[in-house]
Amino acid sequence: MAEDKFDRGSALTVFKTDRHEDFMALVLSLVIALLVYLFV
Amino acid sequence: MVYTRRTVWPLVLGIIMVAYAYLVQAGMLEPVIKFLGTGRITGEMQILGYTFGAIGIVIGLLQLLVPPKEGQGDYYLSMVGGVLFIMMVAFIVKWGLDPLMAQWGRQAQPALGFNFASVMNLNYVVMGILAGIIIVNVFKVPGWAENGVRLSRLGLKTGVILLGALYSLAELAQLGRLSVVLIGFFVLGSVGVVLWMGARRNMPNSMTGVLAAGVGVCGVSAAVASAPVVKAKSTEIAYTIGTILLFGVLCMFLFPIIGKAMGMGFIQFGAWAGTGILNSAQVAGAALAFQPNGIETLKVAEIFNITRVLFLPIIVLWLAVWYVRREVGAEKVDLVQVIVGKFPVFVLGFILMFALSSTGIFAPAQHYQGSYFDNSDKAMTTKDKDGKPVSKLLGDKDLAALQADAAKVQRQDQKAALQRLIQNKKLMSIDDDDTLRGVVNAKIMGKAANDVLTKAHRAVRHTAKKIAMFRDLIAWFFTFGLVGLGMQITMASIKQAGGQPLVVGSIVGVIKAVGSLIVVWLLVAETI
């Protein structure tokens, strides 16, 4: 997939920067961990 | 730029997923599920099938009926097609190919002498990447899925963070001092040598980093976990995994031959295999090939293997700092400032999950990947269908079966463990459990007695539900991420990467194997 196909993010990610992606992964994981802790 | 493509495919995928979930729920796929041995995961099939199917139908209809307009809604909703496309492939890999390959591996085991699916690591990790590679190189990723495929790295990072929950500090503390020292030396040494060689051979930092983790720690999972830390390209991950597996298969066949030729004992060989072989399944394969009728070698190899896996958090941190320094050129800038600015935040998430898991909030603190020993009165009681308490202690019939064959057990430690089990009607320690697993494995007693020993083993071994859930979720995030990553690996990019990783990986692998052989041969006594 070529880089110029997307005017946002890059060929590898939909996020503006790697740090945005990291924070999103962190938030997603913590939400999942909380749900597992509370309901499983 | 408008990202949404007006296509019928998200809708079609949604309908297929819902239909599949319904067929599973209605029991119409019973013969297939029975054949594949996937009865345990029919709940998962329904939940994921209905959820992703419903999303596909709603968003698919919306995209077909409403003309797309440039903006946030268009950007984010257009990702749904790609997510569904990856999930469809992931379903086929996880619910079809993975169990099918496992079954073929078991069936071919008597003829081949080893389980090829386990040895070649033909599980969802490898097959997910392969599926992605095949799709992009043979069929191409459809235009409507391209935006969503870019979410695969987010899936991988989320999986890595959750992976931290599987490990605990207490487990590390329980390990033998020798295994920690030996493994620590070789893991850190191998990582250091790969980083040094990679720099000398002008390999990209990302390639060197992912190869260092793969060769140093625990093979495929370490390579996958460290890939986002060093921003490894999809091709570099594929190369590293290929190197690890090829080298590991070679070791699995050579190690037992060398071990027997040198007259190594069970403990010596277990320590060597656990230290020198790169991948967990291959460690187990070599240990079982060395001692097919007992469990002592496997047990020692597993202890060393677990120790190695538990070094992962340290290596991930090391690689994160190393990569940041290499990329920026730390001699010119303030390291603290660089780390604050560039350090991958998701690594902190992984450490945070590891810390949380170590506190024991998800499972008893001494658990390893969710499995733990507990023979307390509470743990030895379960409930039947009507909710009445049922004891898991051995009954009179069980004890009679054990006593009938007790004379066949000759080794003092095994005799003592068996006597303690008979007296207490339950296993009294992890050591007793391991010792009697060896008795079962060596088939010293008759079938009835072996069944009782297995029953006693199951009564004290527990799997934490929360950790089991984490394992399932991690597997899905990894499958999603790896299928997507595979879709970014074209033949041209593989040619571009060249054969450097294979050379460096093999050199360091050989150094590690020979070095650990010398150290184990000189330092490890049979009586540890």
C-alpha cells in the first residue's frame, strides 16, 4: 500500500503519530483489563 | 479526501458472520466442530460472529445508502470494511486452520515421531501472517479494506500490553537461582551480541531489535512483542520468525543426538535445551525426544524456558531505550528528554499490566500464565449441577487402585510422594505433583492407578478465569494484528530485506547453543 493513498496517518497506521497509537492501545487495554477484572 | 468506498462487501461479510454464528448456535455445524475439536469455543464463535456481523450489516447498509462526505465520520467508519476483512481471515485461521493443523500434527505424530504442527509452530501466529502474505501477493487487499488494514498495528500493541497480565514477579522469585543466572547471562548476552553484530553489519535498527528479542528471549512471541517497540517492518518480523523457526527445528533434532552422545543426564540436558533452543515448543520437543518415557528432562527444560520468558519485560524495556538512543543519536541530546519524547508508551502499559498481575488481582500472585497450584480445602471443593458441594479428595476406590500398584514404584522420591498422596487423599506440594506426573508419564503403574494420579493432579491445578480470558483476548488481538501485518508483506519487500537476519540469527544461535552446552556441562550437576 503506497504512502500517498492516505492523507492522514501513514501506510502503517491511521493515527497522526506513533504516540497517538500507543495511547489508544493503552486506553483500550486498560478498559479491557477493567472489564475483565469486574465481570469475569 | 473521501475514504469510504461504496461497496456491498462490508454488508456481505456482516451477513456471512451472522449466518455462521447462527449455524453454530443452532447446532447445524456440529459435525464440523466435532471434527475440528472446537466445541470448547462455540461461545466465542457466537459472540464474535454476531457482534462483528451486526457491525458489518449496520455500517455496510449505511455506506451503501448514504453518499459519503469528507470528514471524521467518513474517515473512521471507512475502517470498518478493513476490520471485517481481517476478522474474516482471522476467523478462518483461528477456528479452521489452527485446529485443523493441530489435529494433523497429532495424527502424524506416531509416523513422524514428533508433532510437526507444534514443532513448526504452525499455530495462529504463523498462519495469520502467512494468510496475510498470501492475500496481498496473490489476490491484493481490496480498496475498500485498505484504510482498516492500517489498524492492525493498534491490535498488535493492545495485545502486547495485555500480554503483561500473563506474567508475575512471584513466579520469577520461585525459580531456581541457577536457572535465573544461567538464562539471564545467555538471554542478555544473546541480545547484546545481536545488537552489536547488527550495528557492525549496518542492519536497520528495527531489524536488529526484533531479531535480538527473538534470538535472545523466547522466539516467536518475543519477536512479535518487541516489534512495535523498535518499529519493525512487517518483513523484518517475518524474517525473524522464519530464522527462529528454521534454527529451532534444526536444534530440536540435533540437541538430543548431541546430548546422548555426550552422555548427559536428564537435568543437564533439560538445562541445556531450555537455555540454548529458541522456541518454547521446540524446547519441549527436544526434551521429550531426549527422554520419551519420563518427565524429569521436560520439567527442568520448562523451568529454564519459563525463566527465559519472564525476561521479556526486561528485554522490552532495554530495546525501547536502545532504539530511542540509536534513532536519535543519544550523544548529541539529553537522554531523559529523548526518552520522554520518544519512548513507546505502550511498553509502559505492558509493564503496568505485569505489575498489576504481580499484585495478584487477576490470579493468585504465584501464577504462571494463569495456571497455579492450590490444595486448600476451599480449592478442593467444587459444586455439582444442583449446586451441592462435592469434594475433590480421592475416594476409597481411588486409594485402593493406587495401593494395588504401589509396589511397582521403586524410586524413593516417587514412593514418598505416592505415600503422602495416599495418606492425605490429595497432592501436598508442587514437587509431589511434578514427581507423580513423572510416574504417569513413564507408565510405571497400571491404567487405573494412572487415571487416579491424573485426577489428583487436576484437583490441585487451577486456571484463573481472568487470566484465561486475557489469553483469549491476546490471541485475538495478535491474530488481528498479524493478519494485517502479513497483508503489508509483498514479495518485493522480502527481497529488499536480504538474507542478513538469517546470517546474524544463526551465528548468535550457534554461539548461544555451544556456550550454554559448555556452561551446563561444567556447572550443572545431576543432583540439583
